[in-house]
Amino acid sequence: MTIIKDLVPKVQLIQISEEYTDQRLDNFLFTLLKGVPKSRIYRSVRTGEVRVNKGRVDAKYRLLAGDIVRIPPLRTADREETSFVANDLRVYLQNSVLFEDDGFLVINKPAGFAVHGGSGVSSGIIEGLRIIRPDAHFLELVHRLDKDTSGCLLIAKKRSALRALHVLFREDLINKSYLALLQGQWHEKHKIVNAPLLKFVNQGGERRVVVNKQGKDAETAFRRVKLFSESTLVEAFPKTGRTHQIRVHALSMGHPIVGDERYGNDDMNKLFSIKGYKRMFLHAANLAFKHPVSGEELTFIAPLPDQLTKLLHNER
């Protein structure tokens, strides 16, 4: 990374080196601009104060070697604006590691926590990991899970590992499976849902996803595991990784996920809430891929949270 104009707190122009290739713009800015509120960083990208190669880009833009990033003058946060990570999350993260080596780690993410701060969330999983591991020079999310989804989450500890794992995801060399409890009885044994998904923001400012031919291609395979009187336990195998993909594809089959406040049936969610379901029943149960360095076949299994296991035992 080369700073072409070092005029802090004035405008900076930063040239991206090979080391930062494929990193998302927002993650790059979070690391570079420590102390600046994430909401301020997102706003500067959205308004075009931050630019790449003189043009506007999305916060999810992946950097390329040679890109020139324009950084505007940004004030650091006051003490009360800095990230806060709840103590219960810190304790959980210390005991959630399923695997770790020099390049990456896999954790069993808890439900109810965003994977990163921003967009109204002060902090999340990645900020918590950075706090409990102050000596770690590099910790970045390889992929994402929804706030209310639990299970396998992959974190890179080196930029080289991040790039290698991104290649595996892009080339569809990482197999993922989820456990989901669907509302109602789904009588099919297996089904492949191939339905394009379109993202939009509704009038209330909520981000939503719908099946729409103008959307991006998305494919999920579902396999029935167990049929109950009012619900169905399934495995879901997403072929693509679109936002809310499993949730919207389940809805498209007429069987939304139990506890899904965004896409589920309100009346059914209330009935399941009485039974004790206080969260969305979607769990990233399994990750499998070849180690990007050794080539060893790896499989990681995140046990279903005790709360959900106990609730399943009460289903009939």
C-alpha cells in the first residue's frame, strides 16, 4: 500500500498493493481508519467522499492491485463512540473455536450477533475476536452469516489465507450445509430450488430479498430429515451464496423457517414462540473443503445449540 499524498487529516490517495488484493473496501477502511465510527465510514462511501479510481463504488467492492483509493478527512470517534463488545460475547468467543491453524480459524457463531459492526450495529463477532486477541495482526471474515443464524464461520488470520479461501468460495470448492426447521409439513423428500433473488430496501428502510427474474441466479438443495406434526426439519445445501438465500427459497416453497421474523408467518411464529422458539431455526452445521496449503480434506461440524436440540425433542 502506497500513500501518494500523506496530508492527514486532509485528503489521502492510497495505491493498493498486491497484499490487499480482493479485500472488501469497507474492511480495508475499518483497518486503515481505526477510531473512525463505522457509520461515518459507510456514509462517506455511500456519498462518494471515498472513491476508487475517481469513481463511486459500493462498500462491498473488492480491491485490486493498483487501485487508487481516495480517503477524505475523517474525524476519529469520541471515547463513547468506540466499539463495545458485550462481556457474554467475549466469553462465548473464547470457547467457540472449532479449528485453528496459522492461516485461519473456524468458530461456532452464536445466534443474535452480527458478524461485524455497521448499519446501526456498534460491534459484532469480528470486533469481539479482535478485542480478545489483541496480539493478532490480522483477523478478517472470509464469509458471512445472518445475525440470527448460528454455526460454522470462517475467519482468516493471514491475508494470503483470506485470498486462498476466497478462491475456494468463488470456484464452488467449499461445501456448506445448514439445518433448518420449516413451518408446516413439507412432504417432499428432496428438492432443488433454482430461483433468482433480487435485493431491495422497502419504505421502512428494511433490506429484503424476493424471488424475481431480474435478480441474481441462486440455487439451494433441500433434503427432508424429519417430519413433525407442525414443522419439518431439513438440510439445506446452498450452491450459491446470495443474501437471505435459504430463507427466501424456503419461503418460495411455501414453508418459511420457524422464527424468521422477516420472511416467516407471524401467526405461526407466535405459536412456535409459545413452545420456546425465541430465535430463527437456521444453523450452519457443516463446512468441508481442502486445506488451501496442505490439500488435506477438512470437515468442520458445529453442534446444534442445546436450546434448539431440546426444542426438537419436544416436537411430535
